[in-house]
Amino acid sequence: MLEAPPFDRELGMLYYATDTCPAGGVIKASPEDFIVEEVLADGTVVSVSGVSLAPRVGEWLWVHVVKRNVDTLKLALRIARALGLGSRDVSVGGIKDARALASQIISVRGVDASRLPRVPNVQYLGAWPMDRPIMPSDIYGNRFAIVVRGVEREGCAREALRLLLRTPLPNYYGYQRFGTVRPVSHLLGRALIMRDADGFLDVMFCRVFPRESESAKRARELACRGDYRKALEAFPGKFIEERAVLRSLLRGRDRWNAIMSIPLQILRVYVEAFQAYVFNLFLSRRMELGPLDLPVEGDLVEVGGQVTYYAGDLEGNVVLPLVGAGIRMPSGRVGSALARVLRELGVDAPAFLRLPRGLRAYGSYRRARLELRDFAYCIEGGAVRLQFTLPRGSYATVLLRELVKPVDPRAHGF
């Protein structure tokens, strides 16, 4: 176990599981270097080359979408607006990497395939009538085909790749949950949970990061000092959240209600990002107590789909709570580690229920160890090519960070 650099630590990822030297390299040099294909619960792969599904009579349309460098949630919002639908009329089973060539199913209520709007860098490869929307339970996970280019130390890469199959890797939430240009999603989520409108706007407008565009930096500076009209003019159209808040403030709404003008799906992402940050911190503390594949006293384990306390020789996968209302907390040393994390952050589980309706967050459980399937790799010409499958909610970048070990993730394509 190796201590991670400051950027990772700010996101709760305090450690690497492997202690190899950094291989370096760049991911996502092109979208085709990072291919993500959805895998349905029955094992069907939603391939970039096409998929065949059995239609069912109903008001929903399942659409096979292949997108190139397009954000999943913003695509869903764009489709809804183009068709005059509500946000609940367009759904996805999972959010894919934005900077990637990603293939997945999106479901739309009450429309014919001929009405689907044209969106740059998005292809519709198929459509089937269905009797319900696609849901997360319909998804097993994702199949990845990734190229890491410009590897600087092939020896380090070979050793890391060898260890990836033998080492219990932490099932961290990856960089994209928080952002690499502006790693603030979890900070916005904490402000929401604390009902701290001033803190939320301070993070949104007054925290400026070096890798942001000059136009974004200028717009944030204007908004931070209260010049909302000029800031609105300065923010490019893709800044949906910032522009929604500024428009509301200019209409005379108070700060909290201005924040509530942000689309609900995006506000929910902030809350979930904070849950993810708490989980990452707790997972790091659990790593200090022992290997993630060996339960210790106080751990929660999943046995036959049920979560229970570890006892004796009980076999099962170690799970950690994603903190929110309605979950069982670990006990003993493990429970003490979680209580310390929550105390340091100044939150408790009931705080997630004190949010407005639609944002209230219930707890769940997440496996502590990354479950890696069908792992294969080769090294040629200074590039590492990898193929593997991960369950829904697990991040390929968590595996890749063990190989690259980036100090500045964005500089390496993360």
C-alpha cells in the first residue's frame, strides 16, 4: 500500500493498493483509446458496432446510442428539451465516461424513433419499443477497451499489470465523479446537505482552477464579485448550472432558490458526489485495518445478496455503506473509523434526508474490492492495451491510476 499524491487525497483516495513505480502515460488521447460498452444484466453487450434487443409492446423507446466525447446526463437533458419532454421521460441505466467512445441504451417515453433529435457526435444505431424505461437494475456493468499511450517506464507497467490480478484493489469512486478540471462536485454536494447557500455559491463562482478556460475564469471572477449580468454574458452556453443560477439571481430569487433552479439531475449528481467522497475516505480508512478481501471484526459482508455483520468464518464480500438514511452501520474498529470520518466532515446519516424532495439520499452498500473480470493486456510500442469488464458503478480509472500513478491526473488524460 502506497500513499497517494495530494490531488487524489483531496478526493478521499488516500492510497494506492500497489506499491510499484509510476509507469506514466496518457489515457484518452482520442475517444477511440477509451471505449466503453454497456453490458446488460443478461450478459448482452451493447457494442459500438450494434446490438439486437427483443421489443415489447409499450410506450417507451429504448435507443442504442453511441456517443463520442458527449456527457450522458447532458445528452439526456438535450433530448428531453428537443422533444418537449420532462426530465423523467428520458432515462439511462448508467452514466458513462464523457471523454470516451461510449455505447449504451437510453430510453425515451412516448416518441417514435424518427423524432429523435440530431446531436453532434451522437449516433442512434437502433431503437425498440418497450413497456418500461431502462433502469440501473437492467445493467451488469461495462466492458472497456483502453489504450495508454506514451508509457514512460515499461518495467513499472509490467510489474503493476502483474499485480493488478493478485492485489485486492479498492473500489474507489474515480476522478470523473468529482472532476479533474474542477474537482468540486463533492464540495457542492456537501454545501447542499448542509443547506449552505453561501458556501455553494462560493465554490461555484469563487473557486477558479488553472486548467479552466480563460472565458470560464473571467466569468467566475465576475460572478464572485456579484456582477451577475456580465457573468451570465461571459459564461458559454455549455455551463448549464452556472447560467441557471445567474438567471435566477437576476430575477430576484434568493440564493437557495437560485441554486434550486439547477436541473434536478445535476443537483443529484452533487449530492451523490459527496456520498462518494465520504465512501472513498472511509474505504481508505478501512484499508488501514487490513486487506479488503479479508473481513475483520465489525465489517459488513454480503452473503447471498444479503448484508450482515461478519462473524467467525462467515464467507462473503466486504461491503461498506454509502452513507445515507436507512443503512446498517459497521461496528467495532470499522464502525469507529466511519464515525471519525463523519465527525470530521460535520455530517451524519439523517442529514441526507433533510434535503428537498427529489434530492433526499438514501444509503446503500458498495463492495470494498474492485471486481475485475476478463482482464487482458499487452504492451507494444510504448503503449499498454487493456481489456476488462467491471460491474456497474465501478470505475476503470481506479484501475488505471494504479498503473499510471499520476500526480496531476488531467495531464495524463484522466
